[in-house]
Amino acid sequence: MVTYKVTFRTGTAEYSGTGSYVHCMLIGERGPSQKTIVDKRLQNDLERGAVDQYDVTSDKDLGTIWFVELEVTRFLVPDYWFCNSVTVETPSGQTFHFPCYRWLDDCTIRLREGTAKRVCDDKLPIFQSHRQEELQERQKLYRWKVWGPNAPRCIDAETEDDLPMDMRFSCEKQRDFEGSLELALGALFLKWFMNLFHQSWSNLEDFDRIFLRIKNPVAAFAREHWKEDWLFGYQFMNGLNPVLIQKCGKIPVNFPVTNAMVRKFLGNSTLAREIKNGNIFIVNYKILDGIGANVIHGVQQYLAAPICLLYLDKQNRMMPIAIQLKQTPGGDNPIFHPSDPELDWLLAKTWVRSADFQFFQLISHLLRTHLIAEPFCIATIRQLPSVHPIYKLLMPHTRYTLEINTRGRKELISENGVMNKAFGVGVEGHILLNQREFLAITYQSLCLPESLELRGVEELKGYYYKDDGLQIWSAIHKFVNKIVRFYYENDQQVKDDPELLAWIKDLTGIGFQDLKNSGIPTSFSNRNELCKFLTMVIFTCSAQHAAVNNGQYDWGAWVPNSPCSMRKPPPTTKGTVTMEHIMESLPDITQSCIEMAITWHLSRPQAEMRKLGDYKEEYFTEEAVKNIIGEFQDELKAIDRTIQERNEDLALKYEYLRPINIDNSISI
């Protein structure tokens, strides 16, 4: 009789333990062991956070252990068990590790030994069958759904309850998320009630009635300085939407700015000279042109599609010098500049900030991180078996994404969602806006170094999103490159991997089915192509989301700085704007409260956050790969220290891309 020491590690999340019957059988190269019960009803084992060891016997030496088979039988009612991993120690002292990280209930599963294997590494039929059966089961559970035409496909789930248990929030995460939302909406109601008789604002100071006791230092700074041109320009680089600004190579034909308009700011220079010197930048919201505005409680809202010209002055400040609020030039579409009456210029800038808020929430944040990341998650689960090295690499970056997106579709962006009650873009406009942007997405625009180069801002000073983002991109790429080259000895092995091919084809052929001529690869011919793509996926699901999510409350809590909607149409003449007109244009009390509540809810520090590189789930078991992960973590710590040191000299600290503030996945 041969005895094996089998150790079970139960998860630490709430309700991870079980009272179900659990049987274990080892399957080795020489056959199976006896089936052994390892958890008896009413015994105190396999509890939350427990590490339990049992003897599993066999009438012969099993040789190399290939599988651990677990049979979980519920007692009357569902009683899920979250199994982290199983470790098997042989009589000779050899140890085999079996990652699991799944919720198990009334099922039988076989766990593969944890060494990552490509399909070509599995010569035996038993391994090949296991890979195929695992994927077949997953493809039944994780199905694609068409959310709308010309949009990324999503998971087939109407609510979070429809999701497989393994993709659900933990109880702690669910409680924190729902409690936060209730707290935010409760504060919203209280602020609304306190201002019941003040649905429209009389003056800017009225916003203090809902800004009272806000302790956020960036929000407080924005409140004090939001009217100042330098802070207006600064936000295009380091605010909540740092992805639109680009170097101006030529003034657009529909934006007839003249030297006379900007002579005061350029001195003896000219626009042509400053464009040549690389000092003129532009932000263009043409994608908003023609988008229908929302109607909220019977009140028509208004949108604009501004063009904003900026000048990088000798103090390295990004200063706005001209704003046109609509795309078609004409007598009813004046070009505003800082020499105009103070309230004219303030209202023009406010219209740009409102357009930026719409673009940020619905495109930079929702579409280009949340909705783009979801097909990455689904294709990974559907096409890569758990033993595949790329599955092991990507799974930590899918955590909670399917649930947060499912909740978002139901609670935030639906017809009855929170955003439709406050935003200038309604549901129909949001769908059209997303379709326009999705069809225009290119692979280059998803890859930070190329995106910066395309916009001509790769050398722009004081652009901390760029500086920090490039460091993070480089660290991820170096990490991914080491992982890929550990498992793929040459380019041909990448090209010949049928599971990789199935993965990218599922992603592009179904997940991004409507996206044509984007340059996103549909296959990989070498390791460099694979490394670049994986870097883009991980960066999008972690750092890019942090850059456009974590600053929402900082820049949106003082509502005049980033209005979620405008209630008056854009001005058509100069010299007629009054403070009363500005106040009637800004969001009303209810809209303002909703903006404050939702930006706080979505950007606050998250419970159970897993910062970038913190791989609590040990999908990889090889020591060499664990060392690679350790090197990645060390580099991220060094980057974090560098950013901290830089921030010490800044009046406004840019902390959104500090690795310590970046979640491994899109979980909020």
C-alpha cells in the first residue's frame, strides 16, 4: 500500500468553506488511487482559510501524478466550496501542485498538475481529451451575446445572477459595491432634499451647498482654480481624460482661427511658426457632432462638438487660445478666445469641459476599457485551457470584469440607469457614439507608445500620463516577453499553436466581429507579435483603466469643472453671456448630485483590490516563472518610488498610474 499526503487549501473569502461531501482520487501515469473521502458531513475541515492534509492510499506506486479528481456532493442544498489548490506529496518526497481557484458544488472535476503546457506538449490522449473537454464545458457556460450592432460582443447574461459562479463578485466585494452605491445614492438624496427648493443654481457659490465637507485635495484645488486657463489646459494631459490632446500639424479648414485672434498670446510669432515649432496642440470633439441630446424629466439637454486650440507657452503651460463650439463655421458659431468678455470665455471653456466629460465617460472609460476588455476575458476563458501558459498569464487580469460590466449595462447605462438621469448624452446617443468610436478603433490606438506617437505628444513635457504610462507599458512588455520566451522557444511554436489561433480568432471573429480594417491581428506569426498583443491586453485591463477611472471624483466633484450635461444651447454670439445664463446652463441640483455620487462610487479605493503584479492566485507553479513574476513586482515597486519622488515637487500630484494604485483588472 502506498500513501500520499494530499493538502487542500480553501479560499479565504467569505463562505469559501463547505460542509459538502468531498472525495479525492489521484490519477497517475500508472493508474488511479483509491477514492478517499476527505470531508465528512459535520466535521470541522475544509473551512474558510483552512489548510487540511489527508492520506490518500493506492495499492501501487502511481508514478508521476497527472490529475487530482475531486467529487463534491452537496447535502440537500447548494454549498459551494472555493478550492484554492491541492498539493500532493509522494512517499519519495516529490511534490506536485494542482491550482484550482474555482467554486465547486455538486460536481466532479479533474485538476491538471500545474506545470504550464502548450497543446503540442501533451502527447498522450488523456491530456488531449482533458483539454478539449474543459474547453467544451466552458464554451457552454460562457456564450457570446450581441449587445448592439457595431459594438463589442459581451457575455450572455442579463444580470449578475446569470453569470457562472467563478466570475461573480465575492461576498465581501458584492457587499462593498452595493453598500458604496447605496451610500452614494443616500448622500445624493440627502443633498437633493437639503436643496429641494433650489433646483436651479443662482450663482457658482451655490455649488458649495453640495460640495460642503469634501476632503479630496484635488477636488478642492479644482474648485479654487477651475476658471484659470492653465488648469483648463493641464487637464487635457493629466486630468480624467488624458487621451485626446494631439499636436496640431495644420489648423482644420472648419476652424478658421486667424493670427489676429491669437496675436496677444503668441507675441511677435504666428500660428504657422508656432505649429512648426511644435507648440500648438488641439483637442477635437467632432465625434459628438450630430449626437442627439438627452431629455431629463421633460427638460431638453444640449450637446456641443467643440474644437479647442492650445498653446504650450514658455512656462510649459498648456494654455487655451481659441475655442469653437460647433464643427461647422459660420456667423452663429463664433471662435472664442481669452480676450473675449470674461463670462463668454468661461462659458466656452465650460462647454469644452462638458464635452470632455461625455467623451471620457462613454468612450475613454466605458468603451475603450470596460467594453473592449470584456471580449479579451471571454475569449480567454472559452479558448485557452487552464494548463495553457497564456491562460495562466491573463486570468488575473479578468477578475470581476464580467460582473462589473453586466452590472454596468443594467444599472448605469440602461434606459433606467443612473447615467441616463443626469448625462447630456442619452441612451440612443450613447449607442450611436459608441458605434462611431468602436468602428474607428485601430490597433495602434490601443498600444500606448504608438498612440502617443500618432498624436505627436511622445515628447510633451509635464504629460505625466505619458511618462508614467510608458514606464508601466515597458515593465509589462518586459514581463510578458520573459513569460512567452520561457514557453515558446522560437517563432514557429507560436505560429503552430492551434489554441492561440482559436483564441485570437474567437476574439476578433466574434468579440470584435464588426471591427474591420483595425489592424488588430487575427493570427500570430512570431513571439514579438504575441508579446505586443498581450502587453496591450494587460495594459488595457489594468493601467489604462486606472488612468481614466481613478480621477473621476477628483475632477468631477466640483461640477462646474466637468459638467455632466448642459441645459442651454451653446452661445451663438459674443457679448451676451450673463452669469444667470451660465447658471441656467450648468446641471441642476439633481444632476449635480448624481454626478458627485457616481464619480465617487466608481473611483474610490476598492475592497479586495489586487494591485498590478500582485498574483495572489498562483496559476504558475514553476520556480523559474515565479522568479520572473518577482522581477516584475520589483520593477513595479521601483517605478512607484520614481513617481513618488517626482510627485514631491508637484503642486498637483499625479498618482493614477502609480503601480500601487493600479488594479490588476477592471473590477469597478
